[in-house]
Amino acid sequence: MPKSTTLPSAERGIRQRAVADARRALVLDAARAAFFELGLERASVREIARRAGYTPGAIYSYFASKEEMYGALLGESLERLNQAVAAARPAAARRGEPAEAATLRSAANAFFGFYRENPRDLDLGFYLFQGLQPRGLTPELNEQLNARLRAALAPAQRALAQLGLGERDALAEVTALFAHTVGLLLLSHTGRIRMFHQESQGLFDRYLDALVERALGRSKGAA
């Protein structure tokens, strides 16, 4: 008797999910290319569908809107950022500095280095979309994305607290660190930093040195 060629339901389900995941990834690749070339405002679902080789109706099987596609792309980017920060290992502490200072430098450099080496991810999160107001993003998705960004900064904030800063000061310093990081990288990626004959990593290192010095000074003052 010939063997049946019918797949068991479990295996059939696995294959169907794999096909759906592959198609979803194809749609996201097309959306990424359209967003970078046209910007979020001008990139339409129809254009994304054309690039993916699908009809617009087929796109809606995977995403309700282009804003949802943007959220998925940014979510993936933030996951890679968090992985890079989590994988960072602090070097030996500098003479006269506690181990927490090395942890701070490592976490901050991992955050900075991710966006320095992946400028498209910076584009995705910031200036390409004029700061992207959360139009079309549900409050829940917007908060999820913000939470993943805060999670990537959390190791630096914890290190600042371990250096002796109070909760309010640690939050203020990590916010300033984030702003400094973004500002330097925007200058670097747009080439504007060349007008000052500077380079972003060196300036970031100087900022980190000053941050560590401030944190240690405050902790000594509090003691």
C-alpha cells in the first residue's frame, strides 16, 4: 500500500507559519526600503506592496497600516540594540575608579557604538521621520517601543545609581547621555561634524570621562 503524502496537522501548521513568517519578513524589507527612500509620509501601502510583489490587500493580512510596519521595524531595531548592550563586557576599571565606572563606560559605549555602526537604525528611530510623532501607533505599541529604548539605557542608569547618584540625578544624567549620543551621531552621520574638525567617538569619550567625574564627585559630596 503506498504511503500517504498527507502531512500531519502539526507539521503542516509549522510549515504554514514558516511561510507566513517569510512573507511577513519580505513585506518588512519592502517597507524598510520604501521608508528610507521616500519617508514615512510619502511611502504608501500600495508602494510597499508593489516592492514586495503583493497586492495591497495581501499586505493587510500581515499589517493593519504602514505605521504598524514602522512599529515592527523599530521594534526589531530596538531588540538588536538591547542585545548589543546586554552583550557588552566592561574592561578593567581605570586606576582610582570603582568597577561601576567601567560598567557605565561599557554600557554607554555599547549604546553609542550600535548606532554609530548602524546609522540606518538611527534614521529609523529619529531624524528621517522628523522625530515621528506617534501618529497611527497605538498607545500600547508606542509605550512598548519606548520601554525597549529605556531598557537599553537602564544598565547605564543603574551604574550611575551604583556610583552613588540618587534616582532623580541618575535619570537626569542618563537622559543627558542619550541626548548627547543622538546629537553627536546626527552630526557624524550627516557629515556636519567635519566643519568642527572633530570625530564623534573622541567627543563621546570626553563626555563619558566628564560624566564619570561628575558622578564620582557627587557621590563623594554626598558622603
